[in-house]
Amino acid sequence: MRILVIGAGRMGAIRTEDLAADPRVDQVLVTNRTPARARELADRFGAVDIPWDEATTHDADAIVVAVGTDAHDALLEAILPRRVPVLCEKPIAMTLAATEQVIADAQRFGTALQVGFQRRFDPGISGVHTAISSGRLGIVYSLTLTAHDHQPSPREFIAGSGGIFRDMHVHDFDLVRWLTGSEVETVYASSAVRAHDQYAEFDDADVAAIHAVTTNGVQVVITGTRHDALGHDIRLEAFGSQDSLAAGLTSRTPLRALDGDLPVNRDPYMGFVDRFREAFRNETGAFVTLAQGESPNPCPPDSALESLRIAIACERSIERGRPVRVADVSDDPTTG
């Protein structure tokens, strides 16, 4: 099997490393707008670099799209007609309409399109999913999700990120849908700039909080910050009628426990790659399995569409100062 990685940045390097280590992959191809970066990445992992102008035409059995977010939908438009499986980092497009068009194209050509929501492949988080889907948790009462970046983002990243809800909390929104097996019915969101003024320049925020309710009645609280002095902290708690579970609470969790002897904050996570390196590896392996036709899509493109819709609903909630019904949200700012 030959798999092409489009993009030689941080995510392209992760995918290339994991694909090169997978014995089911015979050859990894790498391309990038800057040829030297593709060549360096290919040399590092025993891959083959190809010219950028062959990104959408080169013969490959599967393709990974790992370029900047604003280029995803244009690349997918050219790639999907080839009918080879595609793994695209989130988001697959920046608007609901463009995302719907990508999904329609994937369906029209029969192309498997897996979205890069790596948290689904984290062992602890997937364990919570198993406990809920098997019934071991019982009736799900509530979910609490925590998302803290270690370091604030640089200005150039903030400018194109889409904001705290579309960039960071979109992962939490995907998990809520996946874990509960339900859509999010309403959201009520708040946000602020507490310490890092560069976010205010782009009408963004460095802290946020969301209260959400799913259509099957699960109460959800999500909090996040763009800075955590101790490290990168992603956790969730699930409470049900038969059990209470936590994922992401380990000795490496960047948190100081002031009572008891919980052994946390030892070699704390320093970034999202550090926190989710195993999850990325599992996700890439799942894509290879999908590409071989041996499993259904573990993260289909509707996950990107509905998670983006929830993010936009949060933005509308802040604008209007009230809860917003997610199903009513579209790209039109007068809706919802």
C-alpha cells in the first residue's frame, strides 16, 4: 500500500512517522509547497518526496491531507473524485456550506473520508465510550470536559484559527456527540480575554465556558483556556447511574492536588502532541485499516459538520446573550 501525505508541517510529520512505522504500508510519499521541507521529512522517515504539482494526481492507494486549514476543501475537491480513502485533519472546510459540499462530493464518488478527531482514539476517552455504549455507566447523567492549552497561541496562528470554539472546543463538541450517541440540542456559551491581549485583536478569547444539553438529555459542561501555567490539560468526567469515570487524569496531568496524595503533575504534558501522541498513532493505524477495506469509517465527515455547527451556535449564543438551538444554526448570521 502506498499512502501520500500532503503537507510537511507538524501534523504531516506525525502522520508520516506513523505510516512509515506501519508494516502494512509499503511506501510513504510526502509533498509540500516548499520542496525542501518535503525532502527533509521524507529523508527522516525513509519516505519519498514528490513535486507539489503532483499532490492531487500522483498514484497512491490512500491520501492524508495535513496542510493549513484554509486549504482543506480545495484539496478535497480535487482528491475525492479519485475514489481513494482520505484522512483529512479537522476541519474539512471553514463554513457549513463548504463542509456540506465536501460531504456531498465524498458520497457522490463513494470516497471514504475520515476526519482527524484524534481524541476518539485516546485510550482513556475511548474507554469512556465503551463504558457508555455497553451500558456499564448506566443512564448517563452528565459530562464535564476540560481543555487547557499550555502556551498561548502566536498572533499568526490566531489570525487563521477560526477562534476558540471552532479550533479548540470543536474537539470537545465531537466527543459529546460521539460519547452520548446524540446530537447537541442547545448551547449557552460565554468567553473572555483574561490575560492575553493578542486574542482580542482577532475578536477571539483566551477563556470560554459552555453549557450544553443533548437531545437525549445529557447535561454537559465544557471549560477551556488558552493558557495553563503547569502544562497541557485535557480531561473529561462521565457520571451515570451505575458508575463515575475520568479520562486524562494521570500522574502526568498538570494539576496540583491540595488534599490527599493523588500523584499528579509529574512530568506534565507540555503540548497537544505530547498529550495525544498515542491517540494520533492509533488514529493513523485506524485509517490504514479503513484504507484496506477492513473496517467502517471510525470518524465520518458528518462529525466535522455537526461539531462546526455547535461551534457556530456558541458564537451566536455569545452575540445574543442567550441559549441557542443548534439545529437552527446555518452560515447565515441571522439564523439560530
